[in-house]
Amino acid sequence: MLEDRKLTRRGFVGAALVGSMGVAASSFLAGCSAPEAASDKGAESWDEEVDVVVIGSGGAGLAAAVEAANAGASVIVLEKTNIVGGDSTLCDGILGGWGTKLAKAQEIDVSADEVYDWFMGHPDWYGPKDPEVARVLADKSGETIDWLQEIGVAASSKKGDVRIKANKGVVMATGSYAGSPAMLAQLNAESAHLLPGSNPGATGDGLAMAMDIGAYTARASELPLMSSLAGVESGSIVNWNYYERLHGLWLDANGERFFNEETNYENPNGHRAIVRKQNEQGTQVIAFIGTTPELEAVLAVRPIEWATGETVEEVAEAVGLDGAKVKATVERFNSLCETGEADDFGRPAEFMVPLTGPFYAAPISVSTSVTMGGFRTNTEAQALKLMAPTKDGSLTSPIPGLYAAGVACEWNCAAGATVLCAVTLGRIAGQNVAKETPAA
Ligand SMILES: Cc1cc2nc3c(=O)[nH]c(=O)nc-3n(C[C@H](O)[C@H](O)[C@H](O)COP(=O)(O)OP(=O)(O)OC[C@H]3O[C@@H](n4cnc5c(N)ncnc54)[C@H](O)[C@@H]3O)c2cc1C
């Protein structure tokens, strides 16, 4: 069966189903379709043969490669960009685990159950998780940090179209689609104006290939929405609710407030409120701030190049809003701060600080650096297919020889744990693919 197939994406399916996989590297990987010359060749004419092919060189892919190689498998890592590392090299470096050597040295006492509860928390923010996969990711999170501290990774690249036979299997570790405005708009209409926050290689190739081969994908259109950035246009960017908490107001095209501006950055509902308002009115939402100690701390290290002035009206008009309307909004907000009355939008009392000048304003852009959907795997990192109920009640079964890890998979963790979970599932994938029996 395999021998008859050309190495198109369909050929990839066939290969997957018989447990021995072939991949035509470079343009296949870049464009998710086989190069003509390669697809014309028969499956017997491989350029290279290895035990394991890993697609994607981010944290998940490299972890899979290291583990597979440590288990004695020959491995090739394919990377479509000319930079190794994907989003895993852009990440802010927040790694949440428990029981690590570092934590023990500092007498930090967190349990696996607490990490698991954190992953499973806030289904209203991040949707449902697979409890079994989340459990494994939580249990192994500390071990992964210790492992990372002990390894080093070297990688190399090749040019040209290459057909590679993977005798034991393939690990899909192609990351998210949060680097592609087109894919973001395609999969989630609400995010058509979203700022892509990932590396340009994050174009959802893995997700497209998963769908093409009939793998079970879940939550493909879901995004966590990670940042609300004001001042992108002027190049003077403030990450609104992250580490620079510049308290202020979000204003719609009428110069009115519409949401609790102090919604924590991890809660995507704040970012979502901005995106939805922007889509509804067809123009960007405006961040409007007064002078606070937080702003002065920022100004002490770098200028904020936004519209600025001594009066509310002049700053509002500089960003295209009606000065009188914004003045009324600011006066209403300031009076709530002073009288201690409940805020119209549920903003906590501690953040009810009156706005005083000089004032600053800039449009807000929302971005995401992660997507939530992709391959559904089991706890062994095997990519699954969905089936009509079998006699024993099963609804899924592993696709032989196909593993997946990282953000190419369904998201089963919490904000700040993505890279660590990518590495953890990548390690599991690498350990297991190396144990596969080579195809005859
Ligand atoms: C700015 C930023 C900050 C972040 N901060 C944090 C943080 O503090 N903590 C945290 O936990 N997470 C954070 N994240 C998220 C986290 O970094 C990523 O979700 C995680 O690293 C993804 O790992 P991965 O291996 O699945 O994908 P990636 O690291 O993105 O790797 C995927 C690789 O696959 C390659 N690829 C794609 N398609 C193909 C193809 N067809 N053929 C070959 N190669 C392909 C890509 O080019 C890329 O190199 C952040 C992300 C960003 C962008």
C-alpha cells in the first residue's frame, strides 16, 4: 500500500498509518505541500533513512530529538526557518514546575497537585483541558526543569529538497499559528486584526497537516490572547496589564469606558473585550492614562511617545476622540474614585485612582503568542484519530508511528507553563518513538 503512494501530504497519511513515515523536507515543510520533483519519485527512492524525524526545532521538537537520540535512535530534526528554536527562544522565560532542585534549594514547597489544579483552573478563561494529559504534564513539570538544566543541544541544517524515511516514526512539533495573520483570521474571525505575537515560522503547518491526514484535532480556533499593547504605532509600546501596570482607561470610539481595565493579563476576557469592541466599531480602542507613580517610573528609563498634553480634551482630540465626551468620562471616573462608589465596570477599589495630568493616549493592539488547538494526543504523546464507537466503546486510537508535542497539540496547561509542557510532552514523544519497532 505504501509503495504505491506518492509522497504528497496524502502519502504522509499512508505512511503514518503503516508505521513507517516519509517526509520530503524543505519546501514540503515550508509550504505544507510536496515539491513536484519529490512527489514524482516512488516511495522506495529515499534520500535518507533514519529512525525518527522530528518536525520543528522548538522546545518540544528538540526535547523529543534529544530523548530519542539518548534512547539510541537515529534522528533528524527538520526546521523550516533559518533559525532554530521557534517561539521557545522568544519566550519570556516563565517556567512553572514543582519539586525542582532550584525550588528545593530555596525551600519553595509546591506540590504536583497544586500545579495540576493551576492547569485545570479557569475553564472560563482557557476552555476545557484533557485531565489525563494535564496530569502527566503537571507531574513531570519539575523533572523537566531539572533535565533542562543538565542538557545542551546542538543542531545543524541542510539545503535542498530531501526525502527522508522515518523507520520508527515522526514527531510533529511545529508550534502554533500565532505568527500568521492569515491563519489567525482563517481560524478565528474575531482575531482578524490581532497582532501576531509569535515567530514567523508559527504558521499552523502542523495543524493543517493534522487535519489533512485525518488526525484528531481539538479546539483549533481557540486563542488565549496574551497581551494588550498600547503604543505599537509610535513604537513606544506598553504591555498594558503585564509588568508595566499603567493604570488608566480604555475608551471606545465614543470616548466611553466599556470594561474593567484592570483585568489581570492572564485573564483573556480583558483582551477579548478590547478585540470585540475594536471589531464592533471598526477602529482601535484607545488607552488613556494620567500621570501616576507607575508612569513616572517608566518615564525615568524611557520616553513614552504617545499623544500627550496638559488637558484631557487636547489629548483626546489628538487620538481622534471627542474631547468633551472624554472629559465627561474622566470626570465620572474621578468622581467614583473620590466618593468611593462602586465602579461602573467592577474595577477593584485599589485601582480607583483619579486621573491627573499630564495625560497620554495611544491606540491599543491585542496580540497572542500561543494558540490552543491542534493534535489531540494521549499521555504517551501519540497522535490520535477519532473513530465511531467501537465494540469496546473506544472513540480514539493512536496513529501508528505519529507523535505530537508542544503547541502543535491541544493546550493542556496554564499561562506561563506552555514552554515547559512543550518540552515535557516532547520528551515523552522522543522516549516513546524510539521504542517503536522499525517498519519492515
Ligand atoms: C514573546 C513570547 C513570550 C512567551 N513567554 C512565555 C513564557 O514566559 N512562558 C511560557 O511557558 N511560554 C511562553 N511563550 C509561549 C512558548 O514560548 C511557546 O508556546 C512554546 O515555546 C512553544 O514550543 P513548541 O516547541 O511547541 O513550538 P516552537 O518553539 O514555536 O517551535 C516550533 C518550530 O517548528 C517550526 N516549524 C513550523 N512549521 C514547520 C514545518 N512545516 N516544517 C519544519 N519546521 C516547522 C517553527 O519554525 C518553529 O521553529 C511565549 C511565546 C512568545 C512568542
